[in-house]
Amino acid sequence: MVRSINPKKAKRKNKKKGEASSSSSVPSMPTRVWQPGVDKLEEGEELQCDPSAYNSLHGFHVGWPCLSFDILGDKLGLNRTEFPHTLYMVAGTQAEKANMNSIGLFKISNVSGKRRDVVPKKVVNGDDDMEDEDDEDEDSDSDEESEDGASTAPVIQVRRVAHHGCVNRIRAMPQNPHICVSWADSGHVQVWDMSSHLNALAESETEGKDGTSPALNQAPLVNFSGHKDEGYAIDWSPATAGRLLSGDCMSMIHLWEPASGSWTVDPIPLTGHTASVEDLQWSPAEANVFASCSVDGTIALWDVRVGKTPALSFKAHNADVNVISWNRLASCMLASGSDDGAFSIHDLRVIKEGDAKVAHFEYHKHPITSIEWSAHESSTLAVSSGDNQLTIWDLSLEKDEEEEAEFKAQTKEQVNTPQDLPPQLLFVHQGQKDLKELHWHNQIPGMIISTAEDGFNILMPYNIQNTLPDLAA
């Protein structure tokens, strides 16, 4: 895959199906799946992005790299499926100098794309449905320009707030998305009210459109300096608005409670890990329970009503546990990603009976940097790694040879899939350098946003065709 996410440019390099090469001296080579870390590029070979694998794919830069970001909940609709999309997000920079950093509030509109059938339509009256193939070809251009020649690239508006020091992690409160918390490399945890900036973005079609808006000076609502070192772990409670956890590299966790428009931070930390706390996740089902993971290789479960130590702790990986994600649709399932590239699924219902690990994957060969369950499908999660891959997995899948044969017959193509790939692997996205974090959009099924050293990607793989669950069922 090319580093520049430009579907139309990639498309120009690819011949249409059945089109002969203009050079008779270059033999035609079959298209094959390239496996990072396994296959090597030969001299003259180049990886190319296949835009037909996406319903939507866009890349953009915001200046300095952002190690962390969060997607903001909005009032534009719960289950949005029609293009173009509009979304809001917050991100924190990793600038060269401490005083050059900022928190950016982004409104990204005109996110174009086109939804297609996963399997082409059936043959009608014995004739091949060539129209579908042509439609797919046209869809590949949809990210660049519309039929009337107008640009369909996303429109990015930004408002920036000055932030002293690099932003290690940033999260928006789910109940009130205009309230954000940042973990700084200076060791400070700060809570911000971004309502005025979000209102300005919502009402304006041009403000900050060029992406170069100056950073505004604004005081945080709270500036907590009680941690003894910097950290990365932070999480808002989904059950109790304003309740917050922050964990540092000295293994300490502090509990924040909302209090009359501000916060009270317990000065006595929760202790239980023997090394850096890397990630925190509140339970989606129990308001007083949370999980933590650490460089010490363990995951701990806590109840804030009972003391300052974990209710239980277990060895999760043989290396640092970098990230965890609690499944909000199946609250017994907790996913964890390790520094050795492995990720695991733990069933908390059997945690006291011994090994609760119900699935373990060693597909990635570099550290797992982010992991997150889908908000739309209880068996689906996305993973990013230092190997520059973002992978999507469906744990409900098993290898079905009859289904594969039927798919090949319908597509009338040779599917050159490596035989050793796990059947649960749905999709591999590449093209970003040093991936750091990903998030599913809770209100746009199938949309993932990822951040890396070279910018952001918005992607909607065409084989992720899901909808939000029926909460009334």
C-alpha cells in the first residue's frame, strides 16, 4: 500500500479488469494478498492501495503528530448510514517543544463514500452483470470528485487550545462530550471545557477551515498535579457522569469524583500493580468496577467501594500489557493487547476458576498500540500495532470451506488468500506509519478513525456491513 492515502492516484496505477498492459515486455502478474512481516518486496515492486476494498477512505494531516484522540458524540443521529458524513473529534499534539503543543477540536464534514454489496449481485438470465463491475469502478473515484466535477474531499475545520507539554492521552466525557481530560507528559492531568469551541464549529462553515487557526489561551477547569510521574491511562465512567480515573507510570491510580461543577481527586492512590499502569477501563455494566493493565503483565479488577487494592489480579501476558478494552455489548469479555504483538480475549465469568483466556492471537509481530471493541457488533474488534497494520477481527467466524467455494463461484475470481491467516481476520488496513490509536465511531456503523505519526485516516471497509443493535429488543 502506498503511504499517501489517495485512492484515485492508486487507481490510475491499476489496470481495469481484463485490460492488457501497454508494455508487451512486462508479463501480467496475478494479484495476491501481501502479508506484512512475511512477504518481502522485490526490486521494482510497489504496494498499492485497492480503493475497492473500502466504502470510504480518507487521510489528512493536522500539523504535529497526535498520539491520542477521541471521537465526540453529537446530535446528528444515532445510526447514520448515508454519505456524506459529518463528525467531531478532539486530539492532542506531540510537538517538538512543550510550548508548541495544543488540543485541537475538529469538525470534519463532507466525508464521502459509497456503500456496496459485499458479494456482487447474482447473474441474471445467464449473463454476467457487468454493470456492477462498472459501478465499482465509479465508486473508486467517489472519494475524489463527484459527477459534476466538484471536490468530495473532507472539509476540515479546527479550533485549537494551547496545551503546555505533549498530550499523552485525551478523552471526552461520554455524557458531556464538550468536557475533555488530557494527560500531559509534564505529569499534569487537566480537565477542559470545550463547549465554546464546539459551538463555534457547529455554527460556522468556514472558521478554521484552512487548519492553521492559532492556539487560543484557555485555563483548564482542573489541573491535578498529584501524580508522581507522567502517565497514559485515563478513562471516564460510562455510568456516572464526571467520574474519572487516571493512572501513572509509577503504578498509582487516582479516583476523581464530580463535585459542584468541579472535581475532588482522592489524594490516596489505589495501588496494586508493581509497574506502570498503561490503560484503564470502567465496567460497562457495574458503576463501581473498573479494570487496569500494567507493564507488570497483569490485569487487575477493582471495586472502588472496597479499599485501595484490587479485588483480583491475574497474569494476562508474558510482556507489558499496553491496552485493554471492555466489551460494552458483552460485558463479560475483556480484550487486552501486549508489547509482544499478541492480543487476548478474557471471559470474566470464569476468572476465579483459573485461566479466563478464551482466545489468543499472535498475528501481529510488533507491540499492540490500541484495541477497541465495536459498538455495533459484540464479536468484532479492531487492533492497531507497531507493524503499521490496523486489523479488524470477528471472533464469531470459523473456517467454512463450502462458503469459501460459493464465494469464489459468485465472484468468478481466484481468491489468493494465504492459508495460514486466522479465519477471524476480517480486514487489514495499511498505509500509516507508526499507528498509535484507533476508535470506532459509535454513531456511524463501520467507521474507524486512526492516528499515526503521519496523520489520520478515516476508513470504512466494505466488508464491515453492520448496524447498531436494537436496544429495545
